[in-house]
Amino acid sequence: MKSKLLILFVSVLFFTACGTTKKSTNKVTKIKSDAFSETYSGIIPCADCAGIEYTIDFNEDFSYKSQSVYQGKSNELFESSGNYRIQNGVIQLINEDEGIKYFKKRGNHLLILDRNQKEVTGKLSDAYVLKPVAKQPETAEGNIHKLKLKRASEGVDFFAIGNEPFWTLNLDFDDKFHFEALAAISLTTPPIAAQSMLNTEKANYSITTESGALEIEIRKENCQDGMSGQLFDYAVSVSVNDGTNPDFTNYSGCGTYTFDLKLHDIWILEAIDGKVYTDSDFSSGLPRLEIFTEEQRFGGKDGCNILTGNIETSANTIAFKDAISTKMACRNNTQSDLYRETILETPFSFTVKNGHLLLSDSTGERLRFKKID
């Protein structure tokens, strides 16, 4: 009986600890050196079930996710997520609904602490030790997707990496180009205009400054990073002169364009080839365009039918591809046909400015949209 009561007491402490914690205390102090990425798992004692299968993932952005299954009761999976912080060696999970839970690392294992931040002692102490779980490697596509999002959030339009020695190249066409080779060369230059890669297999950039020179060739071909095994869309060659000697040093690796997050929005048509349109010009109102940048697809209506498909972007260029449309019969189909034929006609250079999206080709502006909230 005492053993059962002890199990119940410790379990309640762990799963309901600090339930009265106020929201104002749920601030996460983020110290970069504290963050870590690990997964731990174990079976925690349970008073009215065979045991609780408990798994917790810690991420380097100070977030966590836990999963619990109560053995012998049901196969239902209970999930929880939030942020964590580390103070005086104690890991604190911050969740407004569940309060704070406490852990501590010991070697390769993770100890579950009670609500007083103390280790569980006695016969049940070993049951409150979680063991590390090897994370399954992410797919190359998944890794690249995360890298694109990260670089995009930093303002980078194109990035490349290479090995032996390790080097990185970040191209921000609005701000700067930056190349760095580990313990060798670091060079920052002003940007130059982006070249479209939609209708060509190669783009070249040449920049010379007082600090040095940078020669870049981007080729549209599959490229696998030799260290990580990740697959990229482009092969990249870089020649660098940092101004310390007359010779160039050559590097090769892989790269890709990031997502332009400014495109990710809902847009309503204003003009085609300079002519302004209103709702009355279309049977179902002005065409709407919704762009899902991360997923590289689009949706919306052409003023009559639903129109969806994929997009391809590189630098400041976009193409609408693989379009699918419903087949409703509408009045004023001529304007809907014009919109549909124009947007699917050719790749466009795009500009996002002051709440407007402008799509242009070699003849000038073709389509103008306004952002809607």
C-alpha cells in the first residue's frame, strides 16, 4: 500500500507540478550555450496503469515536445509542447496549462525531478531516469527546407556550402554578398543584380572591390553535399581573391535559392497590362491570388473559376506552372481568360513594395496586385 501511494505521489508531482504558476513567470531566459537537441524516453510508474511511456524532445530553439501513453488503459497519445530554460543546471519546462516540470542531466541520462527540484529517492528512483534516444536522420529534403527558411529569415536569397575546407556563400541581392572559408578567407562585397535561373542553366556574378574579388558560377544541376549527403538544386563554383596575393583560390560546392517570404500572402488583382479592373468586370469579382511560398504552390480564383498550381521561384523571379482550373460557365469570361492566360504565360520578375505585388517581363509591368488583410 505504501509503495502504491509513493508511486501516486511522485507521478502527481511530475504531471501536475506548479499548476498555479502565473503567466507572467513563463518567460524563457535564452542563453545560446544552454540550448541543446536531444530525445529521451522511459517508462514512468503509474498508480492506476502498467506504466507511462514518456518521450521528450528538446530543440535548439528552446522548445520541447513530449508524448505520453498510459499502458494498460488505452493507446491514446497525449502530447504537450512549450519552451524550456536552464537555471543552475536544472531544466525547466514552461507550459501555461501544466505549470513547470523539472529535469536534470546526469551523464547521458535525464533525471525527472520532483516539484522541489530534488531527485526522486528510494526504491523507485531508477524509474525516473530517462535514457537517450537516437534521433532518426532527417531527409535531405527536410534539411534543405529548414535551411531555406532559416536563411530566408536572415535576408539571404541564395546560399551555398562546400567542404575541404568548409566554406559558405550567402547572397543577399538587396544588401551584400559574403564568402567565408574556415581559417582562410572572409570577404564581403556589395551586391549586384540577381539573374533569373528559370530560362537558363547558368548564372555568373563577378565583383571586384578594394578588399578583393569574387567570381561566382551557379549551375542548374543536382548537387550532393559530400559531408551531409544533402541534395541541392544547384552546383556552385567560387573563385576568391582576398587582396593578399594576386592568385585566386577556387572552391566548389552546392547551393540553392531560399524562399522569398514577402510573396506569402493573399493578393487581389488591380491591373493587367496597365488597365485597372473592378469587381464588375468579372462574374465572381476580381481575381485573387494566394501564394504559399514554403510549399511552392498557389491558389485563388480567376474571376470565375478556381485556379491552383505550383510555382517556381529563384532570386526575384516567379513562374506559375501545372495549373488546374474548375470548368464553370460564367459571364464576362473574356476577362477571366485574359487574366489566366497572362499569369500562366511566362516567368515574371516580381517586386513586393508598399503592399503591392508587381509581375513584369521584358515588355514591362504585366500584372499588378494589392495585398488584402
